[in-house]
Amino acid sequence: MTWTRRLGELPLALRVLFAASFVNRAGMFVFPLLAVYLVRGKGLGPAEAGLLISVGSTGLLVGSLLSGPVCDRRGRRAALLAALLLNAAGYLGLALLDGAPWAYAALLFLALVGTGMFGPASNTLVADLATPEQRPFAYTVGYVGNNLGMGVGPLLGGVAAGYSYRVMFAGDILAGLLCAALIVWRVPRDRRTKGPKSVARYGRWPVTGHPHVLLLILVSFFYVVPLIGLEYALPLAVTTVLHGSAGLVGVVYTINSVVVVGLGLPLERRLRGHGTKTLLLAAGLLWTLGLAVIVLGFSLPALLLSTGVWTLGEIIVSVVVPTYVADHVDERRVGTYMALNGFVLGLARLVVPVGLGALWAAQGHRPVFVALLGAPLVGMAGFALLRTRPTAAAAEAALAANG
């Protein structure tokens, strides 16, 4: 079955969600150019702008944590709409405000609370509307679309900013409002009834009752560390150690996007029928091989080759973890566990650059990449010890193979 036919078999609401997510990502004009805006547009110093962005970025963590309760109590559509409106309100304030520096951090915090809420809420809606057999494909389509949008967004944002910063902000805000309109148009309200049943069964703590899922999400942190670490370390390595141009950094990200968009769907077909532990160990091996290429042969060709390898591991994890959550968590707690998965990513964005920056300043670039190499090895050890359960798609494949 072709991927277009499989896409056509997904509920219309999910196809609209994927289109809205692509528009939202493609319209993310502001955040990649925020430092430039604060320095050139508002006259802040580079250090002051960096501090404000770091403080404001804690909104990603708060948004991830809020997403679960809002999804579970107010509904998935309400969480998606709240995320988009918060993001638009924060960026509108940033575009119009001319005030104290702390106010920029507060408005960025508000905008990124919305950003942090959107991903977990989107994953939760996929869990609701896709059948267990469709979920791996649905999560892959969403991930490919997001990456495609992220590849387009900075380019469009740069063109808009070259004309006017207000045009840049307006494009971001309008894209978010367009997404909200699409979601109101075709994404249904939650039909399930919410009551005390899950509380009685699993207790009052939001992440009790599914310890194997909780552990899988927590261990996945060690696969997120190299992803965020490379976002920090690769641009520095290319420009300061290898003395390459900033344009070469864009080549690295282009390779990442090309691999995700070009191989994401074919790779998803290969994943079917394999167990969760096997896939996560394979992802860790790809991460390890990719980072080993950098450590053993540090050069620009090594960085480019490495990107093509570790991106495959990134794709596997992005599909396997939300699928496992959706298959094994009580439906009244799916939003909370998806939010925890988003929180792990936000936490890595907060702590990894700080830690690697200190290590780089003290000992240089090589220990940074060695530390990144160690992270997936720790993750593989954790997943090897973790007892997982079969997903619905794997169980169906095994049943079909046995006749």
C-alpha cells in the first residue's frame, strides 16, 4: 500500500491537523531570528539578549507540563487552540512593546508556553483518532511534516525580517491564527467522558499506573541529549574549530531535513513488526555510530556523514516513543504522558547547552563530543534493562506472520 493511500485512510481531522502543524512550523519566523531582533531591533547587548532568551525559554517546560492537564480536563482541541493563541499573544506583545528588558522575557515566556503545549497536545490527538495499527505511520507523517515546515520557516522568516521585523512577527502570528482556524473547522471536540474512573484505578498522581511507560520516557532523555547537544555544538565546531562559514552550518541542517523528509516514511515501513526494545536499541546504535564518526575523525566531512547516520536514530525515537505511550496508557492519562515526553525535550533544551558550554570553556571541543557519545550508550543500557510490552502494530504483525 502506498503512503498516499495510507494517508487517505487516516481520519480527516488528522490530515487537517498535519496540515495545520506544517503551516505552524513553516510560520515559525520569529524564534530563529529572535536574538537578531533583540540586538538590532531593540538595541540590547548580545549577552543580555541571550539571557532573556534563556529565561523566556523556560516557557517550553511550563507549556509541556500544562499540556497534559489541559488535554485531559478541557480536551485536545482546547489545548491546541490555547497553545496557538498564547503563542500569537506573546509574539504580538514582542512586536509592539518598547519597554524594559524583563518584559521581553515575560512575553517570550508566554509565547513559548504555547509552543510547549502544542506538540504534546498534537501527539495526544493522534493517539485518540488513529487506530493502533495506524499510529506509527501517523506519527511519522507528523514528524516529517514538522521537519519540512522547520526547513521552510527560517528561510521565509529571513526574507520577512530583511523587509521589516513587523512583517516577520505578522507572518508568524497569522500562520498561528490560520492553524487555529483549521483546527476549529475540522478537529472535533473530545467525545469521551472524563470522570473519576482513572483516578480510582491508577491513583491521584498523574503519572502512576504505567511504570514501564514512565521509565521508557525518562530513559529516552539520553537520546534527546545528543540531539540538543548537537544543536549547540555543531555550529560552534564548524565556525570556530574548523573555521568554516556560517553557511556550512545550514548544510548540516539541510542534510538532517533531507534525511527526515526523504527517508522518514520508507523507514517507518521497515519498523513494522519489530519490538519496541529492538527499535530503541537500533536507534541508540545509530546515534552512537554517528557520534563516533565525529569523535574518531573530527572534520567537516565527518560532521556531514555523521548527520546522515544519527538522523535515522532520531526518526526512530520520534515514532516509537509516542506510539508506545498511545498504545499502553489509559486514554484518560495519554495527555499527561505525552506532556511528560515533551517536558523531557524541554528539560534537555534548558540544561544541555549550559552543561556543554561549561565543558567546552574548561576543556575544549573534544570532551563535548565524547560526552555526547556517552549519552546514547547510557540510553541503550537503560533500554536493554527495561521490560517493555508489545505495541499493537507489532502484535498484529506477529499474528499475521504466524498465520
